[in-house]
Amino acid sequence: MTARNIREIRTAQPSRDGDGVAIQRISGMGHAGMDPILMIDELRAEQREDLGGGFPPHPHRGMQTLTYMKHGGIIHEDSRGNRGEIRGGGAQWMSAGRGLIHSEMPTADTVGMHGFQLWVNLPAAIKMDEPRYRDVPADELARATADGFGATAVSGTWDISGSRVTGPLAALAEQASILDLQLAPGASVSLATGADDNALVYVYEGSLAQPEVQVVARQMAISNPGDTWQLTAGEDGAEVLVLRGAPIAEPVVHYGPFVMNTAEEIEQAIRDFRDGTLA
């Protein structure tokens, strides 16, 4: 067994997206250590005005999104006729495949919001598959608790210091496994990780006191390869997203909402959207 350690730390950058929504973003387009994760957006708004006009209709092709809400509500609607609403603790997964147009708008009663949207790549062989979508309310997510930690699995199977938990989004787990992990002050857990997977941890509250370095809120740690990764909370505890997946190791060409493998494919996506044939 080989223990993982941290090889890189990236800090989220404040930005706005959609119709003025305040976000903290870590972009990993083409980053070998983050593959297949393309981007992490943390949506954190105390006031309604920080939500702007939400994310009005926009296209996607060649990638998938996972929206996971800690609190607040969001409504998804798309050109394939899907409509879903999730509130605190729920998740929405969408695989854009060959293309669709969707919107993500705050519910009318949402004042503040805290959540995440992850972009996950698709291999070239399935980038042009038909789109897929699924809502998962909070009570359908898988949970595990033990001394010093609590965990919510969104996708993939996780072994956390001997506690095993499997998230319900099996289709997303084909590319990426996602775990929401809370650690008590000073608590440590050992995560089993596939030796060939990339593994990342994004801290959204508290800190991690790793042997190499402290990782604080709004930072993401990228690990070296290994079979296990021990995470230890700082003195105020830690709340983190842990992400892992087998690298796709294909070229990434990104333009706005499209993620393909070549510039020619991006140009075709733009033409299809303009012609009304993308969705």
C-alpha cells in the first residue's frame, strides 16, 4: 500500500458567471492531476442579490455537471423536457452528451445559497451520446458516520477508515466519485483510493492539517498517486469535498460551455448551436 501526499495546492478565484452569480472557481481544463474534473465552482451567497439572475438558458456539449446544494434551492429545466428542483442536501446530475440547452435558477424562496457545481469530462467515445439527467433529493444520498467524521456519498464507492458507503449516482461514478466529508477538530480518516485514480480534496470550511502543509478554506489539494490518503482536520475541524476518478488522458479543448477534443469539434458545436441543431 502506498500513501498519497499533496503535490499541489490551488486556490479558488472569486468570479461571477451566468447572470451575475457570485462564485469561487478552480479551473482544471487540461490539468493532468485533476483529470477528469474540469472545474469546481463554489456558490456561496448570503444575500439574494449575490445570486444575480441565476443561470439563464445556455448550451452544453461534451461534458457533465453535478450540482450539489448544501442549502438554498435551485430549479433545472432543459431542452429535453427535464425539470427538477433540489433543496439543501440534494444533487442534480446532467450529462450533456451531444448537446442540450438548460437553465439553473434559484427558487423563489431562496435568499442565501451554498452549493457546488462540478464539471466532469466525458471520454471522446461518448461525448456525442444522448444527454442524460437525474435529480437526487437529500434523503436518497448515502451517508456514513463514525467517531470523528460524517460523510455523504454522491457517487462512487468509498472506504472511510473501514466504513463503506456508495453514492446513488452510478452513471456519474463511471467518470468521477464525489464525497462530502465532515471531520471533527483534529480527527483523521484514511480513504482507500484506486492506485490509478487522480484524487483531489476541496476545503470549504475549516482546514486540513496535513504533514506537508495546511490546506485552508477555498483551497484544493491535488495528491500524488497512491492507494490510501489520510486526511486530518485542523483545530476547527474541516468540511471538504473529496473527488477521484481515472484520468481520461485525452486532449481538452474548451470554449465557453463546450468541452471537446479538437478545435474543429468546438467550431462544429458553435455552428450547431447557432443553427438550432445542437439540442
